[in-house]
Amino acid sequence: MPYMLNLILRTILMYAVIFVTMRIMGKREIGKLSIFDLVISIMIAEIAVFVLDDVNKPIWHGLAPIAVLVTIQVGLAYFSLKSRKLRTFVDGRPSIIVSNGQLHRREMARLRYNLDDLMLQLRGKDIDSLADVDFAILETSGQLTVIRKDSVDKDKTSRSSASSDTSSRAGSNTNSSSDSESGSKDSSHSGDSEPSGSSSVINTEEPIEIPYDLMSTQGLPIPLILDGEVQDENLKILKKSRSWLKDRIREGGADKFEDVFLCSVDHKGQFYIDRKKTN
């Protein structure tokens, strides 16, 4: 076979193989890459180049290593779904650069992340002053997540206004709602009920004091229940009890910890509860 024709066919084949490989490994490979994903992607690209560089090499010398790398990536991704420790080991932990408006210089020094890097990424989010930052979290992908102080204030204002609007509407619609309640009760008993496996958000009045060490290992929001298992260590650091947590999940429509797939809380006291699907 002529050299150019062999090279063209190999190029087409490797393009198809890498395209299928990226589809198999998932959409996260084309977004912000973690260190593990970046290593896998670089190795696959290098292997493809070696095969194209020397057309005298058998094509399976490139296909076999790529298949091994894909198997490793898919296998680790699958087992990471079951184990938080494995996810942390593979993907790393987010780093808190700013919390409650305080700059953590020791953490920045550990990451070799200077003020110029921080200000560059803040300007990319239309923030020109650290005084406007409540939290800044450097994700495992290298992306900086920023929570502005004004967003926290707006959230509190929207909650209060929403509660006042709700109370005013409730007062004006008392008579009309009493007539419709009997019909709605009959229909709810007879047929439609809340679908199983839904999620809910609970806004509490009290802010949650989250220690810096916990944010450094867990990020925000803080998980309290993962796949039905209570994260007692996180509760202990937050100085909360299981009975306090059970009251929160009951507000979200779950009776037991085992009924909850995910329960998390942020520094504003907002709970997210996702209930498991029941047969």
C-alpha cells in the first residue's frame, strides 16, 4: 500500500476511534477537565500521534493502549459513583480562597496561587474588588466559583418579600380557597399524589456557621446525607444532631434518612433535599 494512502486511512481510523472514545468517556471530557481526565486525554492523543508517525507499526499497537485507558477511565468513573473517598482521591478537593470575605493566604501559598491569578479570574466575572466577594472557591478543574455578597443580600430580601406577598395573598383569598379546598382534598385522595423521587428546597431563617476546614474538604454546599447515609462527621463539625437533621428532611417530605438520596446545606441555611424513588 502506498505510504500516503496508508497514512490517510490511519488518520481517518484514529479520528473515528478518538471520537468514539470521547463519547464513551462522557460529556465531562469536553468541559472543564480534572487532573485525571487531563492525563487520560493527553495520553490518548500521544498514542494516536505515535501510530500516525510510524505507518510501519501495526495499528493495534495504538488501539490496545487506548482501549486500556478507556477501560480505566470508565471503571474509575463507575466506582467513584459508589465511593466519595475514591472521588476525592481521583478528582481532588476544592480549595477555599475566600470565605466570609476573608482571604486565606496560606491556602493560596499551598496552591501557588497568587493575587494576580485571583484578581484576573475575579475580573472575568465582572468583580473588581475583593470587598464584593463572600466566597471564592477554586474548583478541582481550576475554575474559580465566586459568591458575591450582594447576591446573599438579594436572596434574603427576596425571601422576606416573598413571604410578605404570600401572607397578603393568603389573607385576600381565604374565602375563595375554603370553597376549593374540599374539591382539591377529594381529588387528592382519589388520584394524583406527589411523584416519588422528587426534590425540594427549604429556606431556614438561621444562617449555618460552616468552619473553614469543613469547606476546604467538602466545598459548598455541605453534604449531610449521601445515598441514605448520614454524614455524622459533618453534623458534628456543624454542631448539629441527627434529630435536627430529621426535622429538616421531614420538612422536605421524607420520613427516614434512608429515603433521601442527597441532603445538603449551604452557608445561608438553604437545604436541598432529593428523595429516592420508591416503587
